[in-house]
Amino acid sequence: MLVPSDMIAAQSKMVYQMNKYCADRVQTRKAQIHKQILEVCRIVQDVLKEVEVQEPRFISSLNDYNGRFEGLEVISPTEFEIIIYLNQMGVLNFVDDGTLPGCAVLKLSDGRKRSMSLWVEFITASGYLSARKIRSRFQTLVAQACDKCAYRDIVKMIADTTEVKLRIRERIVVQITPAFKCAGLWPRSASHWPIPGIPWPHPNIVAEVKTEGFDMLSKECIALQGKNSAMEGDAWVLSFTDAENRLLQGASRRRCLSILKTLRDRHLDLPGNPVTSYHLKTLLLYECEKHPREMEWEENCIADRINGIFLQLISCLQCRRCPHYFLPNMDLFKGKSPGALENAAKQVWRLTRIMLTNARCLEEL
């Protein structure tokens, strides 16, 4: 099939624009964030060293692998989450019956003695390992460690939350989240994935992802707020960060995500935080299903993929619902105000219109 020369010229211009945007804006953002990460991890490692002295069960898993820190997630350029992996679920069973959207519980195996668990005092009378009780103990230890550590003048605990959050130099927020790694398991609530008949992802990658498993985090679950469920304090939040990152390998998917995050930080960092980088990552995964072939993710297609993701985002904001990729019953917009979502829809539409109508838009964005 012959492609008109003006279309090829337009594509070449857009590829040039994208490459320039990555070199100028995306790399600058990454360099700034990397600098923050090094400082954040140095401080958190010092705090966690102090925690471990007081309580050896909370061993820091924040290790540097050639400049990459396992368990560190960038929420925004001034907000980070660090996952601390706990040892030995051991005598506990994973229970995921769908009653707690986005969450599951850990329960003593039938006939097992509570005393056999490393976390004996955090197991409730019903036999559940309480995520909130572990978090509460960890919070107390971190507060004490902040007072003793070498960085006590610049690091402070954030008090008005049950989560473990630190404020560094008054401008950076770091959440430290205790977690269990669940390898070789796959939750029942995500059993519909992958959807039959869609050629992406490849079955080998699906098998890899399911073997790798997921994480269970001790943090507040927005989906359970206001439910007053007796299980709420025991519930662990399901996290698929490693699975998501594995799916986005190959072609220009990760590059596409970096551009989306940069556009978000520069133009969609709005009151009420209606659009996060996680929303964009989620919609990118849905876009991968819509465009399953690798050739659809080559660099000359990135602009089309970004426009497709923004159009998806506008639709989600207008419907006030953004389903989690692996747990579609879980709405990622839950807890966001309708006004903030409406304002975000207008801003995303303004941004999309610029990208669709102005071939040189990335010079200005």
C-alpha cells in the first residue's frame, strides 16, 4: 500500500518532536527525580536501620541495585512510596473471596497454632493477621527512629494518618508501607485476566506475571472507606506493580508512560489530585489491549497512542469511573470529588485538542 508523502513527512515531524520532548522535558524530569530518590533513600535507610535495632522483624528491604531501589515507587516528583517486605507469612493462608474490593486477608491455616507465626501478637481472635495492627506498631517504631536518626532535623512524621508517612525538608513526602510478597499465587478477584481472544499479552508473559505474583500492602484502602466493615483493619491492599511493569516492557510502551507522566506533572497536577500517574499507567495497559501488535508501539505511533489514552481518560473522568486494570470492580476514582474530576476532564480535553490540532504542540508543552 502506498502511503502519501505528506503523511510520511507529518509522521517524521512528530517523531522528531517526540524525541526532542524526551531529550528536553522527560530526561530533565527523570534527572530531578533521580536526585530526589538518592536523598530520600539515604534518609529512609538510616531511619529503617534504627527501626531494625528496636525490632528485628522489620528488616529493611530497601537495597540499591545499580542505582535502582527495589520497592520504591515514584508517585510524583515530590511524593514517593517505599515498600518494606516482611518475612514469613508461613502459617497464614491467603483469602480472597471478593467481599473486600481490592483487598484480601491472611488467616491462620486450619489447625495451626497462632504461636507458630512470627507475627503472633498481630493475629486477631478470629485468626486474621491484622494489617492495621502491624502498621500501628511500625508507625510507633518509625516515629522513635526519626527522633534518633542522623537526619532528625529535616525529617518529620506526618501525624494525621494511620499510614507511615515522613515529610523531608518540608517538601517531599515518603510513605513507607509494610508488605508481603505473594509469589506463585494469583488472586481470584483477578482471575478474569487475561481476557480471552485478545492477543496481548503473549501467553508466555502471562505465565511469567502469574508466577511472579503480587504484593499485599498494609495501607488504607479507599475502596473500603465508609463501609465500617469489621474486616477493614485486617485487610491487606492488593498491589500488582511488578506485574504492570513487566507488561509494559518492549517496544516504546515505557517511553510512552514517561511522556504521559511528564505531561501530567506539567499540565494535570490539579487541585484534589484527580489524575495521578497511576491512572495513566492503568489506561496505558488498556491501550495495549486495544493495540496488541508490537508495530503499533513503534516510535512513529506514540503520538496516536497518547491521544488514545487521553481520550480514554476524558471518558473515565466524565463517567467518574476508572476501573483498575487487574481488578475492574475497583474504581480508581473512588474518593475523588466530582468537581475535581469535572475540572480535570476540561483540562485533559484542552490538552488533547492542542495535541490533535497543533503539529508543533510539544515545543510549547
